[in-house]
Amino acid sequence: MTTADATGLGATIRSWRDRLTPAAVGLPAGRARRAVGLRREELAELAGVSVDYVVRLEQGRATTPSAQVAGALARALRLSREERDHLYRLAGLQPPSDGMVSDHIPPGMQRVVQRLGATPVAVFAADWRLLWWNRGWAALLGDPSTVAPNERNLVTSRFPTAAGRGQLSPRLIVSENAEATDRAIVADLRRASARYPADPRLTELLRTTVAGNPHFARLWRAGAVGTHAEDRKTIHHPVVGPITVDCDVLADTDTDLKIVVYTAEPGSEEQTKLDLVRVAGIVVLTSTDG
């Protein structure tokens, strides 16, 4: 094996895969395992790519993953920012600069959200693109994996235009104070636009939404700057019916990533419904997984 073979993209991905245990990424250990760390199938599932593609990457038959795939692999492998940048360079890509919206979820944040268990939780980028969600989120709101990654955006879902509408959830979701929530999201985007003025994805999102949605344009012209912190929503679930939950948004000041969590008052009827949603969701996901 040459030095290039030992330090190339495929070998590096294998070494990162080998150092991860199933428990570290929230997967059951299962029975006897020949793999030191994650199986290729497990990495493929976490990254949202095919097992065949992981095999070709590791064998050196695929050497130029897209930036989207590189980002997904970095998240699945729990890479630090430095390791993520190294992955990008090995793939012949320019690492995301600090002046760009980051889709990278640091390992520490991934550990935090995984420890929330069955509580519905998701992580969004600074431009409100959905990056990660757990089974509780999918059970409550619908599985976002059925939506193309570039359409998983809260802004395009909430402020549709003639060009299209992102569909994050098939459920009817009613905010207790929809106008206040809309203002908070737009104010948060204005803050992001100052932090990432050269980011093409954010720039295009703002351009098309201001031009295509009069309600968004009116709120944008108001010029408010702020963050979206909390809300109360009623979600119309096909199994348990209407369920009212609190929505809290926790933001990371370094990356502007947002952790969105749905909870209900302990011991309340809404908590009972939330528990039923979780159980129903697990049954559906298990049968789907085969």
C-alpha cells in the first residue's frame, strides 16, 4: 500500500468509521460484530447515501463526492471542524469558509441532541435548512427524508412562492401566534444576512422569498433583527388528533445552528398524546425499515 493509498479519501473514511461505536451515534450494538466500529450499512444510513456508494468511496472507485455528500459524511462520522475540512480537501472540495452558513453539526451538539431520547428534536442551519432530526420528530411531524434536501427549509415552507414551496411536514401545524412567529423567523434571517453576506444559498433564499411572498417582503421591510426562541403550536396528527406542544429554539452563537425541541407539560393530556405519537411512530418506522 502506498502512502497515498493509506492517507487518501477511502482509507481516511474507513479509519473514521472504525473509531466510531454504534452507541456513539445512537444505534443499538446488536449481536456479534466483525466491524471494529460502524458497519458500512450504518454509515450509509446515517449519511443518507447508498451502501454501494460508501463501498466505492472506501475502495477508491469514487473519489469526488459532492459538497452535500461530504457534509453528510462529516456529520455521520462525527468529525470535528478540522477533520471536516480535511475530508473536503481530500474530495477536491473547498472547505466551507467561516463567512458561509455552516451545515456542520459539531460532535458535542450531536451528543446533546441524541441524549434527548424520544423527545422530538431537530437541528437547523442559520438559513433554517433542516439538517438533522430524530425519530420522535419524524413521528410527530412526518418523515423529512421524503423531501429533497434542498427543499427542507422552514422559510420556504412557511413563506411559499410561485417558484415552489418547501414541505417540511405533511401535518397541519397552527402556531398560537402565527404573526409573531413569522416576525421572529424573518428577524432571525436578517441577523443571519449580516453574518453571512456572501453566502449564495442564503442570498438566493432571501431574493426569491422577498420577490415571491408579499407577507415575507412586508416583514423584511420592517427591518427587525432578532432570534426565534419559542412558540406554541397545535399539530394535527393523523393518529392522536390535535396535540398542542411547546416549541423551544436553542441557538449556538458560534455556528448559528438551531436546536428545535417540542415538549408538553409532564403528566398532561398533551404529554400522553406525545407518548402515543412516539409509540405509533416507532411501529411505523420499524415496519418501514423491514
